[in-house]
Amino acid sequence: MGGIGKTTLAQLVYNDSRVDNRFDLKAWVCVSEDFKMEEITKSILRSVSSESSNAGDYLNKLQTELKKKLVEKKLPLILEDFWHQNYDDWSRLISPFGVGTTTVVTTRDKTVSSMVGTIPDYKLPTLSDDDCISILTQHALGAKDFSGHPNLGEFVVQIAKRCKGLPLAAKTIGGLLRNKVDIGKWEEILKSEIWNLPEERSNIFPALRLSSHHLPADLKRCFAYCAILPKDYEFTEEEIVLLWMAEGFLRVEATKQNEDLGHEYFQELVQRSFFEISNKDESRYMMHDLINDLAQSVAKDICFRVEDDKALNVSSHARHSSYIGGRKDRIKKFQVFYGKKGLRTFLPLKMPEGWRYISNQVLSELLPEFKYLRVFSLQGCYLTEFPNIIGDLVHLRYLNFSYTQIKTLPNSMCKLYNLETLLLRGCSRLEEFPSEMRFLINLRHLDIRGSDSIKMMPMGIGELTNLQTLTNFVVSQDNGRQIREMENLSNLKGGLVISELQNVVKAQDAWVAGLCYKSNLRDLALEWSYNFTGEEIHKDVLDSLQPPKMLERLTIECYGGETFPNWFGDPSFEKLSILDLCYCPNCTLLPAVGRLPSLKSLLIQRMSKVKNVGANFFGKDLSINAFPSLERLRFQDLPESEEWDPCEVDENVRSFQHLHELIISNCPKLLGSLPNRLPSLKKLKINLCQQLRSLPGCLPSLEELVIQECEQLVVSLSSLPKLSDLEINGCQEVASTSCANSGSFIERVSLSDISKFTSPMEGMMLGLTKAERLYIRGCEELISSWQNQEGPSTHLRPIRFLEIHNCSRLVSIGAEDEKEEYMQLGIPCHIEHLSIHCCERLERLAESLHSYRSLTVLRIEGCPRLISISNGNLPPNVRRLTIKECENLQYLLDGVNNNINSTPLLKHLVIENCKSLISLSSRAELPIRLQHVDIYGCEKLTSLSSNGKLPVGLKYLDIRRCRALESIAQEIEENCSLESIIICSCDNLRSLPRESNKLRYLSLSRCEKLHALPNCIHNIVSMRELFIFDCPSVTSFPEEGFPANLTSVTMWQPNICKSVIECGLHKLTCLKHLSINGASLDVVSFPCEEMLLPRTLTSLTIFGFPNLETLSSKGFQNLKFLESLEIRSCPGIKFLPEKEMFDSLLQLDIVDCPLLRERCKEDEGQEWPQIAHIPCILIANLLPEGTPRNQNHSRIVSEASEWCLHRSTQSGLQKQMERPEKEECCLLS
């Protein structure tokens, strides 16, 4: 049931602080009815990593990347509004997740619940009438009940009952009756006939329909317009208000600006619960699915959405449309727009990552029909030129070309006299505006954020007096006089950047701009160039640019003056809350900003001549509390700063009383003294302050302390009673007196390169009663303090994650009976993750380690003396074992009495760069539950196990750069579970055993002595992907042919291409992706007569055909589903098939084909008409010009090396990821 509160409950779980403490990462993804596995995976990736992904839309590469991000991490994943019922898709979606992932799924579908659940689902009950009354009165009367309005009691009770226990219904009815205390209005709602309308007839719950029925007409029209927004789409208030304004939905009032009226409308819909704040971004909003359905019901046939290639029956009366674009959209997707000459809104939404490509026909054929367009957007489309036809759409009020590649705007655009909004965000190549832009007299919003190549503002910009939004004013090099044009822009509001101020040569020009009179500005940035000149007038210019008193944020960047003007820091700027001063290299004194009454955040950065932070900084009157509201203070990159004088001369005068966060970074000469009394400080981070000797003495509220590379600093933990997160890397001394005052709240500890621990350090360690994470690097004194019989098992009991680096005395993990000259590491009894790095004397794992039953992840890296690991010494419940850079390790599992059950739960084994490794197991079989094995760079490895067998449960085997490996197994049992095999650069591998019947993916590359593929490969009906590259001894494909169900084939082995063709590719009725190297084929036309291609192909790559001249129309005529074609290194090719053969094509790449490149030049080449309709075309030449033809051919194979491996990941040719055996999954249905 919708609207019952599944998402709300999931939000409570997701935002609970206990979840933050227990997990490393977290992710929330709204799935909805449009199930796209690639988009869902990308959304999860974005949630768990700040780095941008280069995996494109290729699922296998995305999942590989995601799996790497989740190694040894715990993740709560919320999958909201799940409808998809395909079990194979579900299995594929969750394959990158391991045992550390807990998944919560919200769904209305019982089938989904039974498909994904591993524990009983939680079915939310409807609310009681009392709960509905509470929600209703909260939204309607702002109270928990109706006791303040007893006369409404009967109506409240009856209406609450009609909400039938649905919180969404109670919220929306409450919003409808907000602040209504008149009995008549409540009675009208209660007696409305809409309650009696059958839900199955209206498809909308009566309470929701009732709430829209009573909307004022103007507000209802605005709400109905939102039917063009796809479900789960997140939007900003500004985005929606500008669209409403462009469509004329905002009633013109003499006393109000349209934008202000739009703000009121928007907030009214928020108050009525039609819009909800996004759970992922508080600055954005979204509509509940049922509210979205309601908007479509209200809009009727006036609005429509184009999603995927779904067939639509659109009324000729339709006026407003959006389309949910993909990466590449052919003209077919836009067929529904033909004939819709009355269309007023054309809006692409849900922009994918990267560029969006659409067919040129969309612009050339469709746009001329849309004579009445008011809203038009091509945001995110790969366009290099502004379509001239735009100038004919004279009704346009909203134009969005953000994130395109346009370089200039044509003068024809200046005929759009009605244009109100022009959005050009992120147009990185845009350099100039049209010369006649001053004629756009109705322009109110010009957004050029991120368009950093613009050299100057349009001539006559001062005539655009209606401008309210101007995100950046670029001062021209024409003596900077253009800044005078700002004088008439008196309506500017919101944020403004004035850049290239070094071009102002007369301060008077800046004064004429009249910034101080632009009272609606809230955010102002004043920027000079980094290589500025004329610094002698910088102060005068800054003085002349005094901002309005109501400013809330001010940024000064690259200012060359020695001091700041008098207005700086004046208490009359009573709203200023954020101040950033970045790169002021000539300033010797900090400005007096201590008296700004509302200042909450202050950044001082890259001021290389400032030596002291003193009285001037606090303000003239030291008898008044300085920085009364400051919460965040950052000093960064002050190389000459030596002293901070806190000016604490009067005990009754307290500065920084509300400071929550203090960051001091890269102040190498700073000695002290920091403010001593910071009662509210919660986060203190100091790094690269090599001379600093002490911290503030009184920090009663400190929760997070980070110290990095402060070599002289002595850190005392005794007076930090609330510390929960401690990180110290490189300091002189750490002192602690007892556990009574330190450690009792600490949850995470990281200690690195500390010269001295003041006794008794055991006291602090004993006090770590809540710490779950401990990271220690090079602190042997601390580690040695554990080495007593009761040590770590007792006073480090709560530690779950332990990581130790660079402990040179450590010889053993786990305590042993005999005394050792060197150290033995006793570890906490409840440890779950243990990582040991770069401990050069580590030789063994002690037998006692086997008793640690909580340990599930063990990682050992860079320990050169480790020779073997006794299978019996491994913890019994370890699930992931990683060994890297242990150069003398010979046997990973040195079995005793063939005890293979000592590690019964081991599933994932990773071995990397262990150069002496001979075999994974010397006398024993591999662990029986092993599922995933990755082995890289083990040059002496000859076999995986001594008995030549693989575990029956093994699913994924990835072996690379093991040049001595002779075989992966002597035989593979019939019930083997192997699904994916990747073997790369194993020069001595000669043969493969009979493959598993469950194999889905096989990749063989650079195996010089491999002489044949398995003879029974054609019987593997489960196989989907086959990749072969640079295996020169494989000269033919088995006569029996291909596995019948292959979906992807990459053949980069020229020797066998002919036999591959003879096998009959057309027999592969499931094949979608084909990539083939034709260096050994002497064909002029492709495909040749004897080579028929399967009609199911969606992607085709041909490479290195030395004599190829043409692509055969006959060979392509049946490829009705072909979407991507790449032709590479075919120097003689000149001709393409007829245009009709490419109707389905979305992408065409022509690389290193010089003759064809000339014939495909845009608007000039003979072949251009054949391909002009294709949305994405890449024509490139990577080989040097003039490369001789024979030399070109000699490079074909060598050139293919890295490229084809890269391309294989892009083509979806990656290993399938493991499905966790026991993934936790909770259902909210």
C-alpha cells in the first residue's frame, strides 16, 4: 500500500546515529518502476565514493568498481520503492555486495518481498485513528491534538477515520486545513462527495483527490504542471518557480515580483505535503509517487512524459512535455512530438552522467514545428553550436543550454525579446556573448556558473535592468570600465561573483557600480586573477566595492592589497555569517572581524605575510566578547604565522564561546598560544604545524581530535572527557593519566609515528570501553604495553577493527607460550577485522589465533619474512583472507594432517605480488567453501593446490601475471560451481581442463603456450561472454563451434578468426556484442559472403582489416537492433552501407581509418548524409599522419593490446561478481 510510511521508517533507520557508528558507508537509492541496473549501480557508487566513476554505462565495469569500494567495508543500503520482479536481475544487482552489506528494501509488491527477502519482511500496519488524529492536527493546527479547539473535535475524529490509517492522507488533508479553525471549512471537507468516489474509478485515494480539489485555481495550475516531472525526480525551488514563471502561471501583482510569488506558491505546496524535502539532499524536493499520480490526474491530457521508448497516445491538446533522456537518443524516441504544434514546454530531465547525444534531426525537423515554445532545454547535450532556429522561437521565456560544448551564442538569439531565463551553467568552452544581447530587455536570470572561459560581459549589459540573477560579472580588459554598467542593475539579488578585478584601473569605476545600494544581494565574491598586477590600487577598488549591509556571505580571493578597507568587519554588517579570505599574499595583518555579530564561519587561507593573529583580529574593544556567533574557524597555509595571541586579558571577557570546529593547517612556524578556553569546541584538526607545542587547555566538549605532522606537539588526553574520535599522526608525545578522564567515549583511535607515550599509557588503553576501531602505525611502545596475558583480550575487548603498520619488532600474530626476543601480538578477543602492514620481522601466525572466532577478515601486507601460514592456525570463521607483497611466502596454506575444515567459512582469497609463492596449498586441499580467488603477480606459482583439485563451491577465479603457472586444475568436477574464469599473462599455461557446466564468463589473454580451447566448450550452455586475446598458439576454434547462448564475443586472436567465421556466427541467436580482429583476413567487404552476422547484434567492433574497402549493405540489412558500430585501424575502407542500414544506430566510432575519415567530414564528405542522423559520432586519428600503410598494419596487433583490454570492460566483458551467500535483507512492504 502506498503512503503508509515505508520511506519514512527507512529514513529513520538510515539517519540513526547508531547506524553511522556501526557502518563505514551508507547508500540510499530510489529504484521505482523504471528498473535500470546501470543507473542504480551508479547511484550506489556515488553514495559510497566521492571520486567520479569512469565506468560509463557498462554494468560489469560499474560493479567491479563498486566491489572494490566495498572491500572490507560495512554498508547499509536502502533500495526504495522496488517493483522489479526478475530474480536474475536482482541477483545481478546485489552481486558486488558481500557479507558487510545490510539491505533494506521498501516495496508494495508481495512478489518482490518473497524474491529478495532473507529474513521475514516487516509489513507496516495502518495507523490507528488516534495516530491519524495526531498527524492531522499537527499539520492543520500545529498541535498534537485538538484540545485547543474543542469545537473541532468531532470533525477531527471523523476526518481522521476517513484517512484509513494512511499517514500521507492525514498529512495532505491536514495541509488542506492548515490554520483553518472555522467549523464550516472542516464540515465542508468532511461532507465532500469526493470521499465517496470509488478509489478504483479515480485511481487516486479520495483524501488526496480532495486535497487537490480545494487548491486555489492558480496553485492548482502550478501543481498540475508538475505532472511532467518523473517519479522520484528531485528538484529545487528555483528550478520549478522559473518554469512556472515562463509559462505565465504566476498571477502578476503590482506589489510583488513573480519570483516572490512563485516562492509563496512553492512553499504552500510544501506546507500541504505535495512536495517533500529529499532524504538525500535537504536543498532539494520530490513528490511522493501517489502525489505524482495525483498531478497527472489533475493535469489530464495537457501534460505528458516520454520515458524510454514506451508507446504514448498523446492528445493534440498537450502543451507541456518532458522526456527522460538516455545517453544516446535516436529520432524514433521523439516521434510522439510530431504534430504537437501547440507545445509550450520541451524539457529533458534526469540527465545521465556524461554527455547526452540526440539526433540532429531533432533540431532540424522538430524545432521549426514548435512555434509557441515558452520553455526549451537541451541541458547536457553534446552540442558545439547554438541552433540558429532558436532565434525564430519568439515566445521563448526559458532557455537552458547548460553543460553543452557551445563556444558562442548567435546574434539571432537576441530576437528573443520575451526571454526571461537564460541558463548557461557549465559551458566550459563558451567565450563570448552576442553583440546585441542588450535587446533582451525582459531577461531576469542569467546563470553562467562554471562557464569559466567567458572573457567579458555582453556590451550594453547595463541596459538589462530587469536582471535579478547574474552569477558572474567578468570585468573586461578594456581598462575595466565595463564595471560601470553594473550601476543600473539595481534588481540583482541572491549570489554574485565579480571576477577579473585586476582589470579595473580606476577605483572610481568600481564605485559607480554601486554595490552598496544593491540591497537584495546575499552572497558576494570579489575575485582578482592569481597573476594580478596593479596591486597598488587593489585596496581602493575593494573600498569602492563595499557590499550592502544585508549581505550574508562574502568571499575575497586573490586580493593584492596590504590591508583591508575600513568597512571590513564593521558590526553594521549584522547578517554576515560566512567570510572567506583566500590568497591575499601582500596582507600583513588580518582584518578586524571579531565584532561581526552573526559571523558563523571564517576561512583565512594562503596569506603568506601574516605573522601574528592578535588584537587587531579580535577588534578594537577587547572588553567585549569577540566572535560571539562563530562556529567554524579555519586557518590554512599561513607559512609565516608565528603566534596566536588570544588576548585573554580579562577572565570575564570570553571569545569563541560558540566555536564548534577549529582547523589549523600548514602553519609551520606557529608556536602558540591557542585560545585556552573553548567550551563549545567539538572538532579540532591541526596538521603540518611543526613548531606548535601545546593544545588549548580546556576543551570539555571536544569529540573529534585530529593531529597530523606536528613534530613538537605534546598531546594530553586527560582533559578530554567527551572525546569519541582520536587520530594522531606524527607528534612528539601523547600523555594520559587515567581512564577516568579519557577514553571512556572514544569509538575510533588512530595513532601513528608518535615518539613517546607518557606512562601510564595502559591507563588510556584500559579506558577504551567503547572503542571499536584502532589504527596504529609505528608505535611499538604502545603495542608492547599489551603484551601481558590479560592485556588486549581484557582492556581492548570492544575493538572490532584493528590495523597495525610498521611494527619492526613484531614476529607473531597471536600469543605463544615461549618467551621471544621480539614481540608477539596479542589481539582483542572480539576482533572482526585485522590488518597487518609492513611488519618486516613477522614470521608466523600463532596457534592461538585459531581461537578467535569473531575474526572474519584478515589482511597481511608487506611482511617479507612470512614463509607460510598453517591452515590450522587461521581463525575458523575468517571469510576474507588477503595476502600482498609477502615476497618470501612459499605456501599460503601449509596444511597439517590435511585439516581442510580449519577454515570452513573462507570465501574470498586474494594473493598479490608474492613472488616466491609456489602453491596455495602444500599438503592440503583448498578450503571447501572458497568461492572467489584472485591471484596477481605470483611469478613462481605453478599450481593452485597440491592435489590439482579446486573446491566444488568456487565461483570466480582470476589469475594474472603468474608466468610459471602450468595448470589451474587437473580436472574440474561435474558439480563444480565455476562461473567466471579470467587468466591473463600466464606464459607457461598450456591447457585448460574441461570447463564447468555453470561457466558464464571466460577471458584468456597473453597466454603464449596455451595451445587449444577446451574441446567441450560448445556444451557449456550457461556461457554468456567469451574473450580471447594474444594467445598465439591457439590457431583454431573447436570444430563443434560456439556455446549456443553467448551474448558477447571478443576475438582479438587473428590466428583463429577464420575458424571462428567458419563456425557460423549467425547461429548465435543470443549474441549482442561482437568484436573481431581481422588482421589475418584478406577480405575487401565486411561481412563477406560466407560470414553472416546474427540479427540480434546491438554492438559491433571491427579492427585491423588490412584490405577492407567497404561495409556491405547486404551484410547489415538484417541488423535491425545494431546500436553501436566501431571501425578501427582499417586504412583502406572508404564506403559505408546505405543510410537505411544504420537506422537503429546510436553511436558510430571511426578511428584510424584515414580514407573514410575524409569521406565522413561533417556537411562535406560523400558519406556524411549516410550518418548525419546518428546521435553520437566519433571520428579520430590516433596514428601519426603519414604513417605508411604497411607500417600501419604492422602496428595493428601491438596497438590492440591495451586498447582491446580497455574496450572489453567498456563492452560489458567483465567477470560476473559473486552473490553473497548470506546477505542481510529487510523488507518494508
